[in-house]
Amino acid sequence: MRLPLLRWTGPLAVRAAVFITVMCCALAALLGVLVHVSVTNQTVGEARDTALARLREATDAYEAGDPLRRGAGVDPAGPPERLRELAVSGRRGTMVADYEGRPTMWAAGPAAGGRALAVRIDHTQGERTIDGLDSAIVWSSALAIGATLLVGAFAVTRVTRRLHTTARVARRISAGDLDARVGDPRALDPSRPQDEVASVAAALDSMAASLQGKLLAEQRFTADVAHELRTPLTGLHAAAELLPPGRPTELVQDRVAALRTLTEDLLEISRLDSGRERLELDAEPLGELAERVVRGSGTDTRVDVVRDARVETDRRRLERVLGNLVGNAHRHGRGPVVLTVDGPVITVRDHGSGYPEYLLAHGPQRFRTESGTKGHGLGLTIALGQAEVLGARLEFANPPDGGALATLTLPQQQQQQQQH
């Protein structure tokens, strides 16, 4: 089971966490070194001052011929050799060294006859103080780093969570969900400080609202134009039927039929754009449905049923998708055109010059076709829209050996394998 926090982690959060950790470690190390050096200098300095004071007392007693106190002596065993050489040369000095397994502060100075007078002070407590301080520095630094990392991770994940929300909404908008909005709390409340994430979220929401308004206006215009053209075209079609037989009459009837088809296509696209289409599901054998579509198209399309299947789908919409794919293959491609049924996957393949690059990159676009071809670019647009209503996936590709290939994949959960 993944922790909720991990859902929002990503490269930005990881880099921020690493940066915070490194900076905390560097700061803790710097402060620890400064404190360690300061306390060590203070502790060793106090021990050095005490040892030098004892050395002065021992020197006075030695010169007066008085007995030396415990821990003081002339040429005793134990002082570091460097300190002994320093004293013999006529100078005084101090040095910390182990004596009988215990840290000891030594102070030495010159004595008569080229010898060294030395005193020793137990430095165990000073070393324990320094060691205890070092341990406290390490533990406190670790706790501080952990607390800072947790607070920093919380702050960073709040920002990255908002960024992930903005990115997710942007993807929903690009997928066609124009009602999606980020609704960032900071952007919705002008009294709160506005950061960069809130600015991006507000800009995205504004863009989505503007885009939605323009698309809705375009859809209403398309629907209104198509609806207004429908009535006069119906009358024009009836009037064309009354014309006397002849070539002019055939031309008029052909153009009127083309206008009626275009108007019906526009009305269908406006209904698809509205997003209010509803499915009428029924069990359909795909092999029979494919053959029925080909017969209705009046073309010489070959139907290959590799593996028949029975699916719960909207027969009318599926026939519309396949009919448009077959019609497009014959209109813009070359034969042979083959419609293949392989379980829930249906393909339509022709052997022409293939789909144009813009279609492969961006999908079908209304009223855009390759130069020299007939049509308005609405057939594949309608097929794609109806496929989305069916919950199917429609993909376009150009096979390596030439031609154009449209692949319709119906939802797997609706498939019922037909045995034959």
C-alpha cells in the first residue's frame, strides 16, 4: 500500500528534499565544528592555565629547595619527548598526552643542570566534557536535520500537490473536458498571498473558460446554421424532384443531395460536441454487422472474419463508424479495401497513399482534406466522435508496406466471444 505522501512525490520534490538535506547537513556540520572548536579551546585553555600555574609553584618550590607537590618532578617519566626537549632548551610549554591510560595535561619548564621540571594535571574531565559535547552536537544535529527535512518535505509536497493538480486539470482540458478547473484556494481568495502556483492555476482556469466559451459559441453556430439550412434544403430537394428529366436536373439533384448530406453531418457533429449522446446497447455479432455495413455501402469491400465476437454495443453508431471508414477508404484510397474482424478489434485497410501527416499527428480535422480530394473532412471526424461515445478506441496508421489502416478497438468488458 502506497503512502498518500508518495503519490505527490516526483523529481521536483526529490530534488528539493535532497537540497534541504544537504543544506541542513552542511549547516549542522559547520555549527558543530564551530561549537566543538570553541569549547575545546576553552576547556584546553583552562587546563593549560592551571598546569602553568602549578608549574610556576613547582619552580618556586624547587628553587627554594622545598619538596615538590605530588604530580611534579624533575625529569619525570611520562611527558612527551617534544615537551621535554622544549623545557631543556630553556622554554616553557604545555601538551596533552596519555599517562597511565588517562588523558593528562603536562606543563614543563627548565631546571638547573639542563634538566626539565614537569607537572601533570588529570585532564579526564575535560576530555569527557568535549566528548559529551560532540555527542550532543551529533544527536541534536540529527534531530534538527530530521525535523527540518519533515517540515521542508511537507512544504514542498504542498506545492507539488498543487502543481500535480494543475497538470492533471490541464490534461483533462486537452482531452476535451472543458468543465475541468483547478480552483486553487489561493487563486480564489484575493486576500491571501498569491504565489507562482496560484498564478499558473488562475491563468489555466481563465484559459479553459475562454476556450470553453469560444467552442460553445462555435458549436451553437454550427448547430444553428445546420438547423436553419435543413428546412430550405428539404424544400429544394422536393422541388428538384419535380424538375423534368435531363442532365441539368441530375446535376441539381446531386448538389442538393450533397448539401443535405453536409447539413446532416454538421447536425450530427453538433450533437456529438454537446456530449449528451446516449447509447442504446444490444448484443451484436460483429461479423454479420460488418457484412451488413459493406452491403449498405455498395462497394466491393472484402470482409475477413478472423475471429467473430458478440458485443454489447450501439448498433447504429457502430455501423456509422464502419460505414464512414469504408467510405473514406474508397474515396481517398485505392483497392483492395479489406474490413477485418478479429474479436473486438475491427480494421479497415486500403492500399492507397495513406493518411496525411497532419491526420496521424493530430487526428481528423473538420473541413480539411488533402488537395485534390473530394469531401469535407467530416467523415472521419464523425467516426472518431461516435467511437468515443461507444467507449471504443479509433486509431489511424500508415502500414510500412503502404496504404492506410484504421483500427477500431471495442471495449473488452463488452465482448462476448461467439463460438462457431
